[in-house]
Amino acid sequence: MMIRATTWQRYQQLMGRRGITPEAAKEAVLRKPSLIATLLLEMGECDALLIGTVGGYHAHLRHVANVIGKRPDASVFAAMNGVLLPNRILFIADTYVNEDPSPEEVAGITRMAAEEVSRFGLTPKIALLSHSNFGSADSTSARKMREARELLVERHPELQVDGEMHGDAALSAAIRALVYPQSSLKGEANLLIMPNLDAANISFNLLKVTGGGGITIGPILLGANKPAHILTPTATVRRIVNLTALAVVDAMA
């Protein structure tokens, strides 16, 4: 594999504070295709990238973080998946990145996810999910989602968001009207923000198999400074095509 000298030299510059040697930079670039891809994107040699069909998600994310970095307005990276169900499309976050995000991080993830949902021509209707239903429990997790909702209402009043709530209340306006008739969320939620990584990833994978027939979008990486998305080894051809189309739209924007 022929690698331009400027590629490993750029990597050495980016990692300069860690004291990486030219030899180590050359070896890293030669051995790691996802590192090469992120460097080419950072250097303007391509407009977007898709990586991740081989290897671990967080190993690829490290290259994105080290080379491309986060958007100026993003405090964290996050991942969102869409599931195409028979009568609705649901987006779920954060499915791959943050194990136990803080209220501040949940609010930031929600804002970025809502922006991405809007790219699909949909109005984001956001439910902050929990085992607690509008104050029915006072656990640490429930309070976290409650506080995230307060932050979102204060900073982004244009968003239609409510919580903390049960999953059935998020998807049924009738159920929500029974337990909390003054909810600001109207109709069915289409963006579900989970309290932790376990809840998000498990929910997505269960829905993907039992309800979506395996037809999904993503993972959509949120917070990267340039259009970059990290797939998983289970990605189908259809999923790769869908995410490629999304990456093109991101690059044009």
C-alpha cells in the first residue's frame, strides 16, 4: 500500500503533543485503514467517510476524535440509529458511544439528534425515556432525564421535547394523556433519547429484529467536525447504501 508522506506527517503533527515519532506515525498509518480515511478527510482529499465494517466501534471513534475532532458546539460524540417500522420510523440515541451521559450531555445529544432528524424532513418529537413516568420515581437516572429536559426547555424552546417518561407513553398520545395530560409533546414521539448506552443499544437491536425486519439507518455519528460515520460488522448492504446517501447529504450541507 502506497501512502503519501504528507499523510503520516499530518498524523504526526496532529498527535504532536503525545510525542509520536515519525516511525510510529508511519507504522500507524500503514496498519490502520480507518486512520488513513480520517486523515484523508481531514486533509480535504475526500468529502465524507464511512468506516467500521471490521473492528470495534470505539477503536474507529478514537481515530475520528484524534484526527477530525468534535464540532465546536459539541461536548461529546454520540450515535443515533433509525428503525423503519411498518407504521412509523423511530430514531434512538445514544446507541454506541456514551455509557452513562450526564444531564448536560443528554441535552447536547438530544439537540444534535434533533438536528439530524430534521434532515430527513421530519419534525423531531422527542421523548426522554426512563423507568419513571413524569415523576413517578426519584432515582438518579430519573432525575438525570428530568434535569436534561429542563436544560433543553431553557436552551432550545423551539424543540418539542418532554420527559422523563415510559416508552409506551412516548409512542401513545392516549396513554400520555392519562398519566400527564399537560405534556408538551403532541402525537407520537419519533426520537427516543435513552438514559444510558445499555437501554439505547438493547432497544435498537430488539426493534431492528422484531419490528423492523432489519431495515435500519445508521449508526449516524453525531458531533464530528466533518461528515464521518462508523458502521458495525453486522451492517448490511442496504444499511451501507443508506448511510452513504446520508454522508453525501452531510457533505453537501
